[in-house]
Amino acid sequence: MDSKVQALKLALSMIDQTTLEGSDSPGKVKQMCYKAMHLHDALPGLPHVAAVCVYPTMVRTAKEELKGSGIHVAAVATAFPSGQADHETKLLDIKYAISEGADEVDMVISRGHYLNGEFNYVYDEIAEFKSICGDVHLKVILETGELGTLDRVRHASDLALAAGGDFIKTSTGKVQPAATQTVTLVMLEAVRDFYQRTGQRRGMKPAGGIKTAKQAIQYLVTVNETLGSAWLTPDLFRFGASTLTNDILMQLVKESTGVYQSSDYFSQA
Amino acid sequence: MSTTTAEKTAPLQWNYAPAPESVDPKLRKRYDLFIDGKFVPPVEGNYRPSINPARETTLAEVADATAPDVDKAVKAARKAYTKVWSKMSGKERGKYIFRIARLLQERSREFAVAETLNGGKSIRESRDTDIPLAAAHFFYYAGWADKHDYAFPGRRAKPLGVCGQVIPWNFPLLMAAWKIAPALATGNTVVLKPADTTPLTALKLAELIQDAGLPPGVVNIIPGGRPTGAAIVQHPDIDKIAFTGSTAVGKWIQKELAGTKKKYTLELGGKAANIIFEDAAIDQAVEGIINAIFFNQGHVCCAGSRLLVQEGVADTVIAKLKERMATLIVGDPLDKNTDIGAINSREQLGRIEALVATGSEEGAEMWQAPCELPAKGFWFRPTLFTNVSQSHKICRDEIFGPVLSVLTFRTEDEAVEKANNTAYGLSGGVWTDKGAKIFKVTRQIRAGVIWANTFNKFDPTSPFGGYKESGSGREGGWHGLMPYVELE
């Protein structure tokens, strides 16, 4: 049972609690931030999530709410989710997110250019975004659901890592299929091979579609088996998810009390 | 956790908790011989312990059949053949076989635990491979029982009579299914001898056959050692011998049967080449190599025990292979996390150790996974030999253990030549991204089963069997009916 509880707590600490809706408002973001800091007060000894993930316009609100908590604020940028904007607009988008205080930027690659074979364009874009980010963590969303084949997923992963992405990330959550275990395995293999070539540890973030504690544990096993325990930290692995948190909390409460509680007892984010 | 990007969180050292399968395997303390629908004590009264190779503890006492018991079993089988089974319609026979298949499915977890306890293989494999495939085999051949007119249009397929079947210890229940299912479907009766180290699931199958209400004598199961097997092979009233096991015994059987009317099928050893071309998906191929050689501790006649890697990717493949081998979980076979279980017997462990010793003596370079092995029981580390030459003993002899020999090649032609340069010809594997190359290469390899971009895939609808010293005859599929019938 110990290893299960360890895994559940680790998974909680790796969550990027996310809201990316057209209807997001400061009120919604404030509520989510409070939840991120107080996952389930009835159960002591819980970690907090790794970050909240919002649109750039919500960064300032989130930063204020999370002050002193140690929780990062991640902003999606570069014409998220489609990436269909001119280069200058994307640069402005990133700069704005950073100026608002984002600790992390989740960018999308230009799938149109990628699928058209313009790999240099995609590479240069990532490299330039990273140079603007500096110490701000850059996560590169490949939107694997639009890439079509695992060969392309692997190729795009290699490209994003070589261009300087701190993390590679599967999906925006706006396209189906989002994260799958197969795609995640292929991307983890790219991270592993990059580490073996360069000695640099880069991160990985599956996002979208991970809803249950059981799935989260399966992902963690995949990480452990592919990359080893050095990657079992929120610095190198994240879950992009909105509903996963409460399912994990439900399992943790069950492990501690022996019975399942209804979802009514777990506050919504 | 992390307050700034500079501050790092220490990674978790995560050990999986043990997850032992706990279903009761329902083993008796003592097993008699299953003859004529009943469990009867052996004529000479000998029993021997059947052990758990992972713990060296006794699981049950099992009767040891001798020549008089074989004779009783053959008489029962003959009577059942003449009076009942050969006269029954295929449709009715099929109902019995379907019943065996369903009962096996219903009790699959119980059989899986028994198989793992007695044979040492991981519960992951017995649960996901052995038992489901055994049930699938019964289902498949049950379907053929009333379709002989479609299988052999314009001909009449007559059963042969009494079949003597001798099976190995690597897939005890699955091999029993491979032998019994097609024999019954075609109207034959059976005297089957399970291997001396692993008789328990076959005897549980005998109980299940009783439950299925099969007419007495149609299936007789008599455990014993080599003398029992020899008595079956030499019995004058047996019409067909089906044997799966070592090439040495297979050759002996061929000599014994020369000049008799008995038909035979032999499924013997192998030394399969698993060929990795440089355009293969390497990570996928590495998983395939692991599955090819470490499946069932390498106790697999069709194991991919000779790895042929194209030189351009050899260093990468070997490095990745070592890294993957280091993560294999070796230990308690009942733990659902376990990848590699116990070696089947002390005797087999000795054989593996002796052959591995010749590898180092002849100059091959040995590397072993750094796993911890349990103190009791029979264990062998996943082992890799590089710098192997075609003439090394480890490259020519079947080791039948978790030991992989790696050779390199430069061109397609060289790969084919090396793959075929063996006394065996049971199976093979090819890994490449090019469909055309798959067809070109596989057509030139002299082996009964060749997998492309996968390995060790089994299905009852697919024929299985060898070229050269790997045996003769096919089991599985439509082809598997042929060795059990005479066509008129």
C-alpha cells in the first residue's frame, strides 16, 4: 500500500491544475488557485500541485492569489491552441505572458508548418521563444493528435528538445486524441535518448484525457521504467489535468479511511 | 514543491509493493493416474514429489506410471475409440471440446496459479498467455469437429485411432491443449504423458475433463519420466505419436518408429535468428528482442536466441538492450510485477550454467543483468553474450534459458546466410521499416514460423512447426488437423 500512497502523492505534486476556457474570469481563477493551495484540508500531509495553467490574461490574478505558496503559474502562449498566427504576434504573446509574471510558458508548435515539412521554421521558432523565456520554463506542445503518426511524434520530440524546450508536452487538451500512454512512451524515449546524448535532463508533460488516479499511476510507472527514478519529480514530469486532482484525493482518502467518499465531499477547482 | 525554477525537488525513490496473486490453485496432496475416466493408483505404487522451483518446496505427490500403467491406459483409449468416440458425430464431439474450453476459461485464474507454482514462470505469463491460449486452442478445434467436409472437400477424413502424446515442461497446460484438442476434434483418443517436473496442470485438466463428462478412456493422462515416455512410444497398439521436446529424444523416437505403421509429429528444438536491420524502429525492436529471448525464462523452443544486428546500429542496440535488461524484474513468479520467474528445474539450471561457461571459455563476452536473485530456488540472471562467432557452442546449441547471443552482419545476404547456418529451423524474426525487405528476407529463411516486427505471437489458427532438426509436422490451424487423420 505504501508504494501506492507514495505514487498518489507524487502525482498530486506533479499536476498543472488547468483552466483554459473562453469563459475564464478572475473569479474562476481565484477559486482554482485556492483549491490548488488547499487540496483537501480534511486530509493533512498532502503536497500542493506544481502549477496552475491559465491564459496570459489570467496570469496576474493567479500570481497574486498564489503568492508565497510555491505554486508556479504557467501561461499558454503563441496563439494557443492552434498556433495559427504570424510570428510577431506569437512573440508579443510570450512577452506579455512573461511580463505579467508567468513562471512557465506552454507554447504550441506550428503544426501547419511542421506537416508541410518546414522543420527549420518550427525549430527556429522554438529556439527563439526559448531565448526570450530565459529562466522561464518553456514547455513545447506538439499537439500529437494532429501529427498523425508515432514516427512524427518522435521526430517532433527530437526537434523540440534540440531547439531548447525545457519540457515537451503532448497536447493542448483542445484536440482529440490528447495524451495517450503510447504517445507518452514515445516522447519519454526521446527524452531518454536526448539525456544519453547530451547528459541534460529534460521534462515531459502529458496533458488532456488523464482523469483517474489509476491512469496517473500507470503514467508514473511508464516514467519510472523508461527514464528511471531521477524523473520522478515535478521538475521533470507534470500532468496537465483539470479533473484528475479530485480522483487522486478520493483514492488517498480511501487509503486512509478504508472507504470511498462521494464526490460531493471534494471541493471543485 | 519548487518555489522557484532554480530550486529542485528531490526525486522519489519508488519501489513497487509486492502484488502476489492469491487465488487458491486447488491442488490435491496426492495425484493418481487418470485412466478410463477415473483416478487410479499406479500398478507399481511409486509416487514422486512435484516441486515449486521458485521455493524448492513440495506441492504434491504424483504417481509415476510404468509400462503396465501405459498398457492399461492404451487399452482404455482403444476401447473408448472403438466403442464410443470414433462413432460419435463430429457435432457431438465438438460439444465436449467446447465444454472443456469453457470450463478452462472459468477456472483460468486457478490454473494460472497452479502453472506458475509448478513451472516457475511468472503469473503475468501464465495468466495472460498460457491459460487463455490453451482455452483458445480447445475453442478453435471444437469448431473443426463437425466441419471435416469443409476441411477436406471431396475426401473422407478418418481418425487414426489411439494417439500417444508426450509433452514438455515449458508450457505444460498449453502443450496438453495443443495435443489433445486436434486429436479429439478428429475423433482420436489420447494417452498423454506430461513432463516429470510439471505434471500438475495436466492432472488438473484431467479433473476438468471429468467435470466436462467426457466418455471414460477418451483422454488418459499418466505422468512419469523418460521410461514412461519410452513405453508409450514403443507400445504396439498406439497409432500415432505426437512429441514436443528435445531434438535428442525426437531422433530416438524416429529410430524407434522406423518400420512401424505409427505416424508421428515432432516439435523439437530451435536456435532462432532474430534479425534487426538498421532501418528498424530500434526501441520497438529492443522490446521485441527482450520478448523473444526472455519470455518464459527463455524456456521456449522458438525463442529468438541468436540476435543478428546490422553493424550500423549494433552499438546502439546493445546499449539499449543492456539498459532494458537491467530493468527486468526477476523473482517471485506469483508477484504480478515479475517479468522473469524461476528456472524450471535444478537439472535445467545445470545445463544452462554449463553452456554459458563454454561461452566465456570460447571467448565471447558475457554481460548479466545486475538484479538480485532469491536465495532459495533455481534462478539465472538475464544474460547477454557479445563478440559471438558462428562457430561458438552458445551460437549452435539450444540453451533453453535466458541467454542471448549477439552477432553482427553487414548486408541482407549475410544476415540470411547466418540465419540459416544452423541445424534448426523452427522460427525467426525480422525487424525493418521496409515492407518489401520483410518479404524478401523472410522468404529466404528456412524456418517454420517467422515474425516480422514482432516475436512470440501465437494463435490457434496459425500452423506451427519446424524445418530440419526442429521437427516435422504442423500443429495449429487447418494444418494441425492433418497429422490426426487419414484421408480416403
